[in-house]
Amino acid sequence: MKECNQCGKCCTKFGGGSLAVTTEEIALWEIFRPDIFKYVHDGKIWADPESKNTLERCPWMRRAPDQEKYFCDIYLDRPDDCKFYPVTIKQMIDDECEMLEVKDLKNPKRAQDVLNQIMSDSRPPYELE
């Protein structure tokens, strides 16, 4: 598995209401990060603050100037779904993650073990069935 190159493919999927968020996260944003909270509507993220329509793409994903790299404007306060991502090799395949290598696709169990190690500071390990 390669290091993340910040291609942004994972984050482009996180619009259209596809992220879950806890009531605790929303409560913290309401108090401490009203700039994030204004994108919450009816307990769901990411909604346009004016129209309340669900956005197709995360409003916090930014492209680095003159580069094909992306970063998160709310990295430290991002939802747990973002912090825990990716959980499975299948998610990475579905999102066309550029970290994956041919050897990862040939041995998904080993690749999952490597991913779990990479993500050990963010989430508990995921076991393939």
C-alpha cells in the first residue's frame, strides 16, 4: 500500500448526504464551530445554508493551489466518519483510492491488515469476514 497522495477521491464521495454524524458532533459544532454547524439541517450534513438542499460535495474539501492535491478545511473537527475512513479495502476500491497497489488487490486480507495498522490511531481494526 502506498502513502496517501491527497488525491481527494475519498472525499468526493462524501456529499449528497452519504456521511453519518452523531448528535454529539452536531452539538459540539453548534457551540464551538458555528461555521460548520450552519451546514447541518435536520440532523444531516452537508446542506446548503441558504436553501437547506443537500450538497453534492463536502463544502470543506479544498484543492491546493496549482496542484492535484486536496485538503480538509475542518480536519481537526471533521466528522468521525471522515476520521475513521477508510475502514475497508472495498471502500478504497469503490473510491478508486490511489493508495492501493496490485499486491493489495491480490491479497485483500493482508491489505486489510496493513490498512488497520495505518488507521490504528483513528479507529479499531476491521476484520474481513
